[in-house]
Amino acid sequence: MVQALPVLVGTVAAMAACAWAVPTATTPSPRATPTVSSHGMRIPIRINAQAKHPRNKRMRPSELADWLENESSKLRVKYTHPHDRRASSHTKRQQVGLGDSGADSYYFAPIGIGTPLKTMDVVLDTGSSDFWLADAACSTARNCPSSMVKYDASKSSTYHNSGTQFQVQYGSGAVKGTLATDAVSLADYNISSVSFGQASQLAKNTIRPPASGIMGMGFDTLSTTGTMPLWQILTERHLLHDYLFSFQLTTNFGRVESSDEINAGGVFTLGVLDSQQYSGDVTWLPLAEGYGPNGLGYWAIDIDQMAVNGQRIRMGNMGVAAIDTGTTLIGGPQPLVEQIHSIIPGARPLSQSSQYFTFPCKQKFEVQFVFGGRAFTLSNEDLNLGPASTFGSSCVSAIFISPSQSNRMPAWIVGDSFLKTVFAAFGSSPPSVGFASLPSGGAQSLSLTSVPMPSGRESSVGGNPFGGGGGGGGGPLGGGSPAMTEPNTDKSWQTASVDVPNKIQPLNPAGGTFGNAAPRAHLPMQRGVGLGVALVAMTVALLL
Ligand SMILES: *[C@@H]1O[C@H](CO)[C@@H](O)[C@H](O)[C@H]1NC(C)=O
Ligand SMILES: *[C@@H]1O[C@H](CO)[C@@H](O)[C@H](O)[C@H]1NC(C)=O
């Protein structure tokens, strides 16, 4: 459930109206190409009910403890600062990267790849920037189960192998293969040349069917393979109507049908801010200093303030939060996570040296995250991961001590436990994250059968309406990670032909109601520093 502090939001909206240049639907942002009047496309996000996840099924306490340990170790690897990453001695002349998905690819979405297009499901991960797919050469012995849908280069007429090795390091091992390019379709945007890793070996527990890979949705500077993320290609090439993509993740706790392996899990939308998917206004926050396009490349923003049952947490300088769809829980710095649980009646550490906390299962409380002067509230139910022991009455909290304690990395990693309670948009002009309330009735779902899937017929890519690159605005910043020993030089995305969808698919609710069509909110083009300071000051004042 999401709530705003009404007084605060009203004031902020009024201030924002005069201080922010807010483009309207008919006024393209400076980076838009006026000749392109495209909209965006929604695709369903799905949930794997077989995935191990406490929201899917109650786990035995030992299994839960194991799962919690795994979640923590995934973050440790994913949020290692580039300077702390070391290329191992076996990876001479190879590119080494770090990434994460989760053994249990809980949320994923369909993409099309190759000519003719073949459908594969990938985890859309805003906390990383590499894109790889399990390759036909990946055997069961190399951790690709036989039931996994694999990429088969021999079946695609648009495949090109770069001959460059890639390697992405995970907690449980490495994903390895070669970098290739092929035609890729995401949310009906068809691009004739996108770089991806053709993985002939997976790390244990990286992904499991029906997912076949990971598509990183962070910025190129975070890409350890030196490749340009697909969403950013569309941005650099000025092919989006609105310079953003958004997620609406559903809460499937108790609603996952175990008979059906794949369940509706929400909506991913590319290229348009769809007012049907939220109610009220979108609150936009510029990326925190050092994280934007030339920075580390995470979608990291500042938390103004946090409170538990109205009682403020002393944030210190530990307010930067990476907004990560590929992370399940919410990781934070030890002193703050301890403060939060010290306010929740009856909460205590799961065990003596644990990074996790429990609270009485029946205890009601609220944790507020204030972003951009607006409070977003998580209830005890939102944060409840299930009972800590078979007969006990304490439940595990979704807020835990992040294993990544480098002050060069975001202090918080805000994953699905928060994101499923909001509408979340990731905008690039300027780089910012926006949150809004879900429509009354909660997140919507696209009916899985109503969505056109790449049909396997010949892709219509061809002709190049934007030939010559049109570049502008940066370009790939391949050398971002010191772990890279060999920069990727593939620039074919600059001249790739692109088909742009020209209208948004009608949204078919799979049960549940629609919110009112609220007026469209848009990306603020700039935000005065003074305003930022004023907002923080005001927030503090109002929370006192
Ligand atoms: C935790 O990770 C280990 C090793 O990667 C794996 O064998 C185990 O199944 C995982 N446990 C859970 C509950 O996900
Ligand atoms: C993308 O390709 C698919 C499959 O060929 C096709 O159905 C779809 O219309 C294409 N999208 C655009 C925007 O042209």
C-alpha cells in the first residue's frame, strides 16, 4: 500500500509547478526527434511459481535460512565497486563482469531474438547492464537444464559473432561465452543489431527455466561487457516517445496458482508514461551524484528520510538507494537497519550474527521511505517474509543488512519488496527515477494470452529510417569497468535499423480494476539545487 503525506505532496506539487519545466505530451523533450511520433508498448511481466521465494510458498525454516543467505550473497557480488573487482588469473584476455539475477528469476518478460524472431524470457534487471542468453551450446553439465529455451545462432540469418569472449561473475560461479549481435525485439521495438553475451556456460543457480537470460536495464557505464543496454540504444537514437520505461510489479503472495507455472506478474512499458498504470502524480527524483550517465550507472536516488510508525530514522549520509528490479528484498546499512527494527515492537535479530531481523507475525507497523518529499509506506504485510521457525510466532523482515558496505556504493538496495507497492518509472532525460501510487485496486496485469508474441515469421526490419547513427548525447562508455581487459568495440547499434511501435496495446486487466485515467505526469527537465534543499528541509520539518 502506498500513501502520500497529503499536505506535503500538495506543497511540493505547487513548488514543482513553478520551479520545474514540465514538458507536456505534445511538447517533445529536447532529445526527441519530431518526425518520430511513436508511442510505447506494454508487455506482461510474469512470475515463476516454481521459483523458490517465500512469497510463492512457505518454506521450511532451514530452507528459508538458506534462501536468505543466498539473497544476501547475491547482493554482495552484485554491488561490488569496480575498483574492488579483480579479474581472475584465468580470464586473461577476457572480459570480466559481475552481475546478478537470482537463482530464481522471479519476475521476467518476453523478448524476441534473431531472424526469424524467436521468443525467449529474460529477467529485466535495473541493477545491472549486461545482456546475455543461454546458448544452444550450453549443456546440462554447464548448468543449462534441458527444458531451458536456448538461443540457436544457426537458426538466425542476422547473427554475427564478434569473436570476443565475455564472462560475468556471480556468487556461485561465472557465466561465460562470446559476445554476438543479432536482431532483438523488446516491447515491439525491433532493433536489427544488439550486442549480447551468447552464454555457453552458466553459473549454478543463475537463472532457471522458463527464463533464458538476463537483460540489464542499467546504464552502459555499469556494463562489464562494454555493451550498450537496449533501452539506452533507443534513447541515444531518439526513438522513444517518452524517454523512460516503467514497471508495475504485482504482489502475488497467496495468489500464485501452483498448477500453473507462469503467472501474471505485472506490466513492463517502454517508451511511454502510461497514465492508466498509476493514480495521482509521478514524483521524479534526479539520480544521486556520481550515478548518472558517466557515473557508476545504477539507478540510484536519494532517500530524503525514513520513518517507522512516524518515528524518524537518523539517516546520516546513508541515503543513496539503488532501485533494483532484479533484487528481491531491501538491503540497507547496518546502523539504519538496526534503528528501524529497534522501533518495531518485538523485533530482534534472526540470530546472533544474522543480517536479518524478525518481528512478531501479528505486529502491525509501517515503514516510510520519503523520496522527493513524498512518503511511500510499506506495511508489516509488505515486509513479512514468513515465519522464522515452524512453531514460532516471529516472522522474517524483508529489510536486512546489506552485505555491500562500501561507501562508494549505494547504501540501500531497494528491490521488489518495495517496488511491488508502487508504480516505478526510469527516465533518461534527465536521468531520474519516478514513483507513483498504483491505481486503486493495485497493480494491473496484462492477460498473458492477449499479448502479441513475436510469431516466428520474418522480421520486418530493413530500411534504415535513422541511418547514419544520429548518435548524439554521449555514446557507449565501454571503458567503465577496470575489470575489463579488452574494450568491446561493437558500435553496430548506432546504425542498426529500428522498427518503432506506433501505438500502445490496449491493456487487458486480468481481473482487478483500473485506476482513473489520471492526467499525464512528465519528466521534470531540471530541478534547482535550491529546490532540492528546500524539499529536504520541508520534509524534515513536516516529519518532526
Ligand atoms: C542457495 O544456493 C545454493 C548454492 O548456490 C543452492 O544449492 C541452494 O539450492 C540455494 N537455496 C535456496 C533455498 O535457494
Ligand atoms: C517487430 O517484429 C514483429 C515480428 O516480425 C512484428 O510483428 C512487429 O510488427 C514488428 N514491430 C514493428 C514496430 O514493426
